[in-house]
Amino acid sequence: MTLYDELVARGLIAQVTNEEEIKNMINAGKATFYIGFDCTADSLTAGHFMALTLMKRLQQAGNKPIALIGGGTTMIGDPSGRTDMRKMLTKEDIDHNAECFKRQMERFIDFGPGKAMMINNADWLLSLNYVELLREVGACFSVNNMLRADCYKQRMERGLSFLEFNYMIMQSYDFYYLFQHYGCNMQFGGNDQWSNMLGGTELIRKKLGQDAHCMTITLLTDSNGNKMGKTAGNAVWLDPNKTSPYDFFQYWRNVDDADVMKCIRMLTFLPLEQIEEMDTWKDAQLNTAKEILAYELTKLVHGEEEAEKARSAAKALFGAGSSAEMPVTELTEADLTDGAADIKALLVKAGLCKSNSEARQNITQGGVSLDGEKVTDVFLAVPAEKLREGVLVKRGKKSFAKIVLK
């Protein structure tokens, strides 16, 4: 099976231009392709997973990835899939977010000499002269066609700002610039980006000739990872300080039965032959499939050691086994008051609740337990002696922490 056939078999490809040429180029390892990542937060999310794993697959076959950091386009904001205008970020915020992205991408992609490149479109977009840009590319875009594009439709009734209207031109200019300066001949993106991405292909051909070899591929998900099964969303981060390896593991462990095989096929590197065999699994076997999915993805993002810890912790909490590998929150004497710690403070310290008021609400609703016993007293004080032995605090069915006083 060729690489392109495998991408199709895994359910990754949605729409393409020049399919035969794309097949030949990808299969021969001759594609130089880019995927863009706007810096709207200080961490990538589970919604970026398909793009990251796709880049890894293509690089392993000899193709050259360009991870395009959207330092410039983030200053405008992509209206695709939005019903309101995105929050305006400062240049300092965007630069910080871009640095965070770089560190996370390096777990998936080899940025060694002569291999993948990481480029920031702020390097050319922020220095553009507006009049020169209008003269160079403005005539290549039809306003009528732009207004019919899917990326603008949801915004037309509520109001589309002129700032956002320019996003398609900026994104198209990225492909045009990368094609000229880096030999980039292919672009990938979420299926919601089809209109924006076609703009780049058409711009290159209008400026450089219809025989310019530039191609566009969209993935079956949108830019947030939707349609991959359970919506990835922005709540599940790749940064372990925002979503712990255990919580990340549990997120994938709890995907819907109907989505688990779809996620395994799209996101893991398990052989298709093994996946086809798993496709026949039913009932209790689906739980095994979910554990495999959770382990494989946690290993990709956080490494094998953290994946093993997360799997062991899950088994300890929900099945047989030792709790030695559970995520641990450490306290010091400074966290105590009169030789004890308030249960609400413990919930906040362990990251199980955001505030004392949220902790109080969870307790009164019967959603908190301490060492397996439901907590009913919102003023419960856990003594230092007990904390030195280690306690297991649990909120809801799936969130827990082992807390130890050092």
C-alpha cells in the first residue's frame, strides 16, 4: 500500500486538487508541504493532533514539513467556524505562544539540519506595505467569490469585520511566499480551510502561471479537530502543566464507543492490519481499544514513561493494583493551618477545583471523596499525620489526585 493510499484508508483526506500529482509526489517523498498554526493560546490542543501526526507520517516517508507559526495571521484572526470575532492578542502574547508551540512540535517532528523547518509568517506579513500588497495581489481576488466562501458564511448575518475579511488574503499570501522562497509545493489544513487554501493555490497560478505545481489537501477534520470523533476542543492541552499526562490519558480513554476505532485509525501509528482486526471488537473489547488509544497518544505527546504512569494510575484507581504510580501533589508545612489542611484547599491545590467556592459546590453535591469515603463536611480538616501517609482525593468519577505532606 502506498503512503497516499494509507492516508485515504485511515480516513484522513477530505478534498484535494491535482490528486494524481499529489499521489506521485507524496509517495516519492518529494513534497515540501506546510501546515499553519495560529498562536491563539500558549499550548497546542488535542485538536491539533491530526495535523501533527500527519506531518510525522509524511516526514517518515521522506517528505519535508514546514510548520508555519502564524505570528502574523494571528494578529488578524481566522473567522472560519466562528460566530464572533476572536480576541485580539498583543504581539508579546503571540510571540510567547509561538515559542510554546515550538517546544511541543519538536516531540513529533525532526527539525534537524536539512529536515523540517519551522517558520513564522510574521517575518514577512508584518513588514508588508499595504498599498504594495493591494497592487501585487489585490487584483487576484474576487470579492464576490470571497463572500461566497464557507469561511465567511457564518459571520455574514452577525457582521464580518474588514479586519477578518483580509484573513483569506493573508493566508493565501503565505502559500505564495513559501512557494517562492522555500520551494513549498503543497499545503494541508482542516476541511474548514478549503476556501482559504484554494485562495493560495489560485494566487500562485495567477501570479506565476497556470503550470505552477502547487497543490492543496484538506483533512477530514476542521481546524479544531472536530469530526475526528469526540470533539477535541480547547480544554485538552498538550502542555502537561495545563492538562496532566493522566488527564490526557483519561480523555482518550473515555471517548465514545462509536468513535474509538475512528480515532485509532486516524491518530495512532498502529499498522492498518492490526486496526482492521480490532474493528471487529465489540462490547468489553472496546474498553481495551480505548486503553490502547489512550496509551498510544499519551506516549506520543508525553513519552513512554509518562504513558506507563498514566496507565498504571488508571488501573490503580479503577481496578486492581498499587497506587504508587498515581500523580502526586506534594504539600509542605506552609500549606497547613493548625496542623491540618482544609479539604477545599486540598482540592484547589491538586488542581481538581479552580477555587474554594467550586470545591464547596462539589462537596455539597456529593461529588468529592477522600480515601474512598464521600466527603459531606465542607469544613473538613485533614490532619498532618494522615497527609504524611498520603491521601487519595477524588472529584467526580474520573478526576483524582494523591496528596502527600513532605
